[in-house]
Amino acid sequence: MTAAAERALLDSVPTGLFLAGEWTAASSGGTLDVTDPSTGEVLASIADATPDDARRALDAAVAAQDAWAATAPRVRGEILRKAFELVRERAEDFALLMTLEMGKPLAEARGEVAYGNEFLRWFSEEAVRVTGRFGPNPEGTGTMVVSQRPVGPCYLITPWNFPLAMATRKIAPALAAGCTVVVKPAALTPLTTLLLASVLEEAGVPAGVVNVITTSRSGAVSEPILTDPRLRKLSFTGSTEVGRALLKQAADGVLRVSMELGGNAPFLVFEDADLDKAVEGALLAKFRNIGQACTAANRFIVHASVADEFARRVTERVAAMTVGRGTEDGVQIGPLIDDRAVATSLALVDDAVAKGASVATGGAALDGAGSFVQPTVLTGVQPGSDILSTEIFGPVLAIATFETEEEAIALANATEYGLVSYAFTQDLARGHRLIDRLDTGMMGLNAGVVSNAAAPFGGVKQSGLGREGGLEGIHEYLSTKYTLIPAG
């Protein structure tokens, strides 16, 4: 990809706030810079919203709510389908833009476009499938009517690590259900959402139905939206710490909430596992998105009898990975999002080594520009190591061992988080036991990737509330209404 092509794409992306169907500067005139994590260079300067801009965004969503809720489900679905087609036509633009602002290799960015775009298609189909119930009450004294209605204006806060998929996973079901939205993308990777907003506008989304605010002051800008009684729904993807704070704010307004928070995913490899499949699954579960995913495998819990062989095979593959700018051919590992992420990952490595782990490969930052960490494998990770309890969010694969199934399950569940788990075994009965006993909202059984637009995504315990995607996803944006019609 040439520098000229990159520049042309960046110049085509809107840089303002998207309010009531218009692109506009921040009321203060302020801007924030978006940088390339592989070089540190500024990619674009975009509007830096103020609390007043946030109020304007919610005003627009509220003004458009009744008309959008009254829009025929088929029409809403066709608009989402048109958006799906437009994103598919511009797939390369979206992929390159994500690589530039987030750092993931271009091949992975293309995969995110395909995955993220499926939410537009899936919910374009679900828009016409919202149903209710009708029938006599048990006493025979009347008829019960149960219907579903849009919850109302929604505030959607998306993270930096999957700029397209996290936006479409929230926007698509909200629009399908008949809700208007204010979207706040992460300040580190807002350009993809701005491009998506322009595509939604082109697809025919009416003014005010989708509003986008970009800001460097998330808390201050979110506050007037969250405290406004007209807001009816909050959806957030991000850290558990921030999620807890938002839940407290949402409590005052008794908001409907969806929270997709942190993870500490265990990856279990039993003695009977197909090691070829386990290694492939491990590489997918750990190094997808440079390890910067809430679904990334965090703790590799491997049976002692196969741990050395598993580690040998994984280390051989990881040591051969190519690190570099995501736009370069053959790159498998791009930069972390910023230098703080580098420091956090390496601190976890250092702590594990100090407590007895060995570095099989990697274990250091790369010299030069950009926020790069060598893809790393740690073996012999000991109990009490921070890396076993802290979400890594980097390309570090940490291996600990177990002896019995009971021990493996206990280790896997020994965390406050419960988003996803992975297990590799050829014992069908054991697989069913693990489905029942692993405390996670999702599980990959002999699979290293679980995400799918048609499946419910979400966790238990401190990993969140609610589900995104699947048949369940649209119901996060619907409220149930019961009506009694007396007989006679």
C-alpha cells in the first residue's frame, strides 16, 4: 500500500461530529489527534466534543426517536441491508483504515470487516422478526397481549480494539429494534466509526437516528447524556473498572444496560487433546488482534504430560512470527495500541519470570518507532503470578500446568471474570462436563475462535451483563409490554 493511497483514504474520512444528520465542528473548535501506533505519526485531527456537543447529540436522537420507532421494520431492515452492501463495497478502505489507526495486520483487519459487517446483515433480517404473544389468560376472563417496543434513545460506547465490529454489533440491533443512538468511539481509534457513519448516512439512515461524538474527555462528555432522563439505554464495551463506574451512573436513571467487560480466558489442553489442533487454536485464541481482545486466551492451563510438547510446538510457531507495520506484506504481529500497553505487558512478563517462569521466546520490546512487543511464550508460570489474574492485552502466551480434570476446572474458574473459555479434549463426556462446569458465558470446545454475529456474545461474573449478537441481541433494545383486554 502506497503512502499516497493511505493519504487519499484518510482525506476521505469525515473529521467532524455527526449530529442530526450534519457533519459539524466541536462547539469549542477543539480537535484531537489520531496517531498511527506503528510510527507515532499523526493520521488525522478530528473534532473534540464538549459536554454541550453531547447534549446536542442526545437532543437529535430524542427528536428522531418517535419517527424511527414508527418506521416499518421492513424499511429499517432494508436500510441496514444497504449499509451492509456499502461496507462490503468499501471493505478495503475499512480494513486499511483500521490497520492505520489501530495497528492490526491488514489480513486481520479484512477479517474484522467481514465479521463486523455481518451484524448489519444479521440484524437487517432480525428487524422483521420481532414478535409477541396473544392468547386467553388462565382464568378465561380476558385476553393477554404481549408486545415488544423499542426502549428509546441509546448511548453506545465502543472500545478501540475492534473499531468496526464493536460499532456494528451495537448500532445494528439498536436500529433494527427502532431505537436512535448516540455513539462515542474510543479516542484512540475513532476514524473507522466516522467512516461507518458516512456509510450509514449514504444507506438512508434518517437524520438524528445515528449521532457520533468523538472526544478526548470521555467522562465529562458522557455525564450529561447519562444523567438526562430522556436516555433509556447504555451499552458499553471496555474494562470492568470503567464498566462498574458507568453502572453506578446508570443506576440513577434506572437505565437498561449492556456491559461487555474484561476477560481472563482459560485455555485448557488435556492429555488426550489433538495437539496439532490445540496449537492452531492457541495461536488464534492468543495472537488474534495482537492479543488485544477481551476474548484472547489469557491463561494456558496444560496437562503436565503434554505441556513440554505443547510448549515446544507453540514456541516454534511464535518465534517465527513476523512483526511490523500492519500494512506490510506478511506481517502477523503489529504494534500494541500505545506505549502504556507495552509497559503493562512487559511488567507482567517480568513479574512471572521473577516468580519462576521461563521465557521460551520473546519477552522484550522492539527498538525503534512504534509500540511493538516481541511475541512471547512463557513456560512454568507459577501460582501467584500477576499474569494469571490480570488481563494481558498483548502478545504473551503464558503456560501453567495441571494434573487432574478437577484441578484444571478449579484453576480455570479461579477468577472474577467469566467471558470465554477454551478447552481441547477428544473425550466427548469430558467436553460436556466442561460445558456445565466452566463459569463463562461462552466456550470454544476444540475451537480457538467463538465470535459469530449469529451467536450471543457476553459473559458472566465481572465480565458483564446482557448479550450482543444472535437472536438475543435485538432484545437488549426492546422492552416488553403486557396488555390485558377483558372478555366481553
